[in-house]
Amino acid sequence: MMEIIKVTSYEEMSKTAADYIIRKVRQHRDATLGLATGSTPVGTYKRLIEDHRCNKTSYKNVTTFNLDEYIGLSGENPQSYRYFMDSVLFNHLDIQKENTFVPNGTLEDLREECRNYESKLKNHGGIDLQILGIGNNGHIGFNEPGTPFSSITHIVDLADSTIKANARFFNTIEEVPTQAITMGISTIMQSREILLLASGEAKADAIQKLLGNGVNEHFPASILKNHPNVKVIADEAALSAS
Ligand code: GLP
């Protein structure tokens, strides 16, 4: 079941998502969170940091698994998702670094890394709450259109549209990696609960398709309709085509 929570702005989306995560972490001090990168969740992460400072919500026993990482970028590279997560969130919480997992896209045997990531996640008991953004083409994590719904953590070739969309974080488009490691669709679907965030007119088409009929591998996020516990927190602009 997909529940739509309509909010007015990016700020309200961020507050709603953060409040939800904070409640979860306060109820389950050893919760496992699935986290996303991109600009969408940044406001949410800011609020988690503020709340940690003011209200002392603790992440000492929390574990996190990120959705994806570029291939070829080490954690010291400011464009890597590991670096992003450290600087935007982890460095500002009392979370233990060894409990924050992001796929490593620099290892020699990347297939082995995919298998390890998937089994670490399983051994941990899976994800309690997964945060998702959505790509313009319906991708979740880096699962581009056409990815089998049965996929687990794997290596992907990024769609041209994704490379273009993400080029804004790099000096030139040539610097954007063309491949990534991502949790698969089946990995994501095994999360016990999912929050998908969307803000702004640029996401209006994607949200319209998401809310429309059908579940289809050409629009990866459509699988979420088959998940028992998904909340879509979207602002008016993101819902403007729906
Ligand atoms: C990236 C990430 C996704 C993210 C999406 C949207 O490609 N791999 O996890 O949801 O783009 O990004 P943004 O939130 O910046 O629009």
C-alpha cells in the first residue's frame, strides 16, 4: 500500500520525513536505516542533526546502509556517496562509523563487494526504514529502467539521463562515473518500511507515473505499489502533474 502525504514545500517534506525517522530511532534505538543520497534528503538530514543537538536523539546503536555508490570513486573523493554521507550526516551524529555501510566502488573484485554488501545487510536483519528519492526516469537507488524486479545488489551502467542529471555535482560531465553499485530492487523491497521523498516540479512527471496505473520494469519505482508499507512524502510542485 502506498500512502501519499501531501506537503506544501521542501521544508515541510524535510520536517515530515525527519520527524518520522526520529520517532523510529527513539522507539528502536538499534534501528537499521536505509539511506539515500541526492539533493532531496539533504534537508531531512539537516533536521536529524538539529534534533540530535537539541533533543539528544542518539544514533549510537543505529546501523545504516546506503543505497548506492559510484564505481571508481574512493571515500576521500568529495563526489563519492561515502564522502557525501559523512559530511552531510554521519560526522554530525553520535553514530559509530563502523556501523555506517556504503558500497565500496574501488575494490578490485566489485562482484564480490556486491555479494558481501547483500549478505552484510541480511546478517544484520534487514532494513527497518528505507529512505528513497526518485530519479526523473523512475530510478530508485541506481536501478535504471529495465532492471529486473528480482535484482539484488549489483553493478549498473548509468543511463545517459542520470549522468546528465548528476553532472551538476561535478566540474564536467566527463567526470561523472558511468557505473555504480546499487542495492537491487528486490533488496529495496525487503525493507520493512519505505519513505519516498519528492520535491519540486522537476519530479512532477516521475510522481505522476509513480501514482499512475501499472507496475512495470520500465519504471522501476512502480514496484513500490506492491510493498505493504510505503509512504510518499511529496510537495505540491512534485504532485502538480498528478
Ligand atoms: C541519484 C541517486 C538516487 C536519487 C536520485 C535523485 O541518481 N542515486 O538515489 O534518488 O539521483 O536525486 P535528487 O534527489 O538529487 O533529485
